[in-house]
Amino acid sequence: MPGRFEYFKSTACDVSASKLAAWHFRPGAIHRLIPPWERIRVLREAAPLVDGARAEIEIRKGPLRVKLVALHSDVIPGSQFVDSQETGPFGSWRHVHRFIAESNASRGSDAPPAASSRRDTSLEHSRLEDRIAYDPPLGMLGRLGQSLFHRELDRQFAFRHARTREDLTRHEEFAARFGASQLRVGITGASGLVGRQLCAFLSTGGHEVIRFVRGAPKGPDERTWNPRDPEHGMSPESVEDLDLVFHLAGEGIADGRWNEARKRSIRESRTLGTATVARAIAAARTKPRAFISASAIGYYGNRGEERVDERSAPGSGYLADVVTAWEDATVAARDAGVRTVHARVGVVISAAGGALARMTLPFILGAGGPIGSGRQGMSWISLDDLVAGLVFLGRHEGIRGPVNLVAPAALSQRVFAKELGRVLSRPAFAPLPAFVVRAMFGEMGERLLLEGAFVQPTVLEREHFRFTHPTLEEALRLELGRLRQDQAGRRNA
């Protein structure tokens, strides 16, 4: 039975309807569409997406966990599909996804000008439409709060359409520059914050993704490895059919206070794991085209107000030493002639985890502000630019060695805090003194919160990589669900 309320959103896209539909029908689309500020876990994808397929997700709101099962029907490849709540929190829910071919003459005023100016899109246009009939959760109470629920849907679908449109544009750009061939890509650390989105970005773009896991494989898209065993932890045969290998695995450096045992574990999780992958690649009879190994801007150490880039010397201290050893651990692959790239990643802007997820609540409560002096460098990158940047490095055959994956606009921590407060419409003047940081977090807080560097993405800029989010405001608005109209596209109801 249709719900008593309706929601509708429509957005113009600069690709054909068949490409727009294919993106939604491929594995991984659900991971790209979940708003990062929501606590949602995918239990099962509807793959393949056919009549009768079911998707299962777990939704967390505070201490509550609710499971939603969606049944798919009216599936017309290249045109539409419908998902309806079978079990879940809503009174009812029926969501029609449509992918409509358009000519230039039929395009509405909601076409984002930035997208159409990036490349020649005169031949292929389409429209993404989402139409939902629903009854909100909690019966009469939910209906009383219907206006708030509708605004939340607007927030979520603004994100979904913005990310869909940008992913499709990225894939078109990469195909035009590097060719449209489908790749088979291996990824370690595939279950992490970056790894999940990299897998989904690649698979929705038509590439085949192989995940390296520590346990027994659960399907043909998984292979086993042991990152603590450089000699035998990864079989050379497991990489021989791969075009690219992305190595993202490593223990989180901000997961707890540091002591000598934890610092040793952090270092070994990077050096041993990297050596394991590098040696497997070196021993493979048919080697991958490229090995993209995660690294970090911690390489530069604490540099004050100095601007640094890939040509700069390493810094000093624990983090710089770890990153240097981390990059050195790729030596077997490099010596075997495999193009090897050290992806020096900055502070990742994602509401789903990392620094931003930890910072958001204090700011919402009005307790955000500068940390320590606030003068330390914050070299950041949006999660979407990081994912696209990794793929760019994998496909660009002229790039090797260190590459800084950071946005062009490195900021001081004080300016970063002010911008976050502005996007959240909250004050940003409550300081966190350095002595409190040291007392609460010890050496980990000293290195991660009170030190920093202003890092420039010289290689990416030289090779004309396009940043979707060159400014912090743009990145924060996407991740926190506060898009402006020019980012989200207009809504036609």
C-alpha cells in the first residue's frame, strides 16, 4: 500500500541514461549512497539487482539498532527499479529509482554549471529521479514530526545525488584520459574507511575488485593474506591476474594512547604488511602494472609554518621515522621494475570516521575551537578526492614515487576549526590548551594534535588532477549534509 506522504528529487547528469543506470545496478552502489553522517551498516547487498532480490541494512540511532530489509521489484535494466520495505522501522516505504534519457532541449535549469563546464557533454544527458511514498516511523508520533523527517530526506538525497553525479563525471574523465578498459584491482585494508569507498567507487565504475582478507575467503572476490608474514603471507599467484594493487592496510595511529609496545605495533603493521605485498608482487610471474602503497604526510614531521611538498626532506621524530620505514618496505616491488607510488595521505575529511567524526560533536555542543596554539598546519583531503586520487595514481603510468594526497588549501588548525564552526553554525572559540592535550592523550596527542605541516599536492597539480573539493567548506558541506544549492542541484517536486 502506498504511503500517505511523498518525497521527490530530480537531478540532471552529464552521462547517458544507460551509464547512470549501470552505476546503480553494479555492486557497491549502496555503499556510495549511504550518507556518511548516518550510522548505517550494510548487511547484504541486492546483488545481482533483479526482481526478488533483497538488501539488508542495520540503522543505529543512539543506543537503538533497527534492521531494514528491502525487497526489489519492477526491475527494468537501464531504466528503473523499485525497493519496498519488507521489514523495518517505517510504517511503509516504496522507493522508485528512475534513469531517464534527455536531450539538450529537455534539460531543466537544475543542471549544475560546474559539471557541464568540465568537459564536452553535448551528446549525453540523463536525469536521475527518486520518488518515495512512505509513512514515517513511530506511527502518529512520526506523522506529527513529518516536516522534520521530510527535511532529513532532502538532506540525504542532496548528498546521494551530488555523489552520484560526481562519481559518474570522474569515471568519464578517467575513461577519456586513461582508456575505458575494465581493470581487475586488488586491495588490502578493504574494510577500512578508505578501503570500503575505494572498493565501491571502482566496482560502480565497472572494474572488478579483489579484497585481500585475513580470514578464510567468503567468495570469489576475496583472497587470503597474512600481513605479519613477509616471507609467506601473500601468494605470488594471488596477484598475477591483477592490473593494480592498492595497499591500504595498517593499524590506526589514533586508536589509543601510545606506549612502546603500541608504537612498535603501529610500525610493524605498516612495514611488515607492506613488505608482504611487495615481495608477492616481485615474485609474481606476471606482475601488476602498478603498486599503490598508502603512506602519510607524517613523513614531513612538525614543520611550523614552512610549506613542503614531495621534494622536501623528511622530518624528524617517531612519525617521520615510521613513514620512512613504511615507504622503504616497498623496495622488493620497486627493484622488480613495478611502478610503485607512495600515497602520502593527509587528514581525511569524512563524517564516517577519523578526525572529523571525532571533532563534530564538541562543535555541535558549542565546545569546539583551536587546539593548542592553533598555528599548526592541517593538511586535509576530502574522502571522495582521496578515493579518486588513488585511482588516478593507479592509472597514470607516468607517476611513481611519493605523491601528496592533500587538497591545495592547507590551513592552520585555528582556521580549520573556524571553518568547521561556520559550516555547523556553531561557535569555534573554546580552546583546548596544549597541557590538557598532553595530559589526556600523551605523546599521541602531542604528535597528532599539536604538531603539523602545510603540505602541497605539487605532483597532483602538475598532472592536472581535478579536485572536487578544493576548499574545506565544500568538503565539510558534503560530508556533514549541509550542501548549498549549487552543490546539490535543484529539487523539482
